Amino acid sequence: MYPATSLVTVAALIVYFAVTVNVGRARLKYQVTPPQMSGNPDFERVVRVHQNTLEQLILFLPALWLFSGFTNPSWGAGIGAVWVVGRILYAWGYYQAAEKRMAGFAIGTLATLTLLLGSLVGIVMFLVQNRA
């Protein structure tokens, strides 16, 4: 059982749900009807936040769980929480202007890379220690 890792997973999914809802709200605000995905630059930034968050979740969630299982669940949850904060900062910045997204993007990317590399080290150490 990994309650802290589970909590971070739920937080990440709530962030994703929020940016999904924001796309719908932006469609109404900027009058961009489906299936259109472009037209208003403000709408396009909201869509990019949504799409990029989905793209990052694909790397983040397995890395979070592998790190928690093979390295340290408390550290995994802490680094995962940093990723969630980074995603919020990314969205908040990008909604304002494209150039304001970089700090949040960097935070999230560093957290993901830490989880990914930490997972690799943890898995290799496990395999070396448990070889038969």
C-alpha cells in the first residue's frame, strides 16, 4: 500500500481534470465550436496546456509508481507532489502568455526525470541484489 503515492496520483488526475474542464470553458468563452481546435490564440493556449499535461502524464505516472515501488515511496510522493505544483504553475503561466510557461515546465520535467532515473537505479539495484 502506498497511500502518499496514491494521493499524489489523485492530485495529478484532478489537475488533468481541471485543465480538461478549462478547455470546455474556453470553447464557450472564445466561441470555438467543436471540432475546431484553433482560431483564437487564447483558446489555443488552453488547449496546449491540456494536451501537454496529457503527454506528460504518460511519463509521470509510471515513473512515479516505479520509483515508489523500487526506490522509496515517501521520496516518490514528494517528488510527485513537486510535479503537480509544476503542472499548476505551467498551466497558470501558459494561460497568461506562452513565454510564462517555462518555469512550470522545467519543474515538471525535472521531477519526471528524477523519478525516471531513480526508478532505473532502483530496478537495477533490485535485480543485482536478487539475482539467482
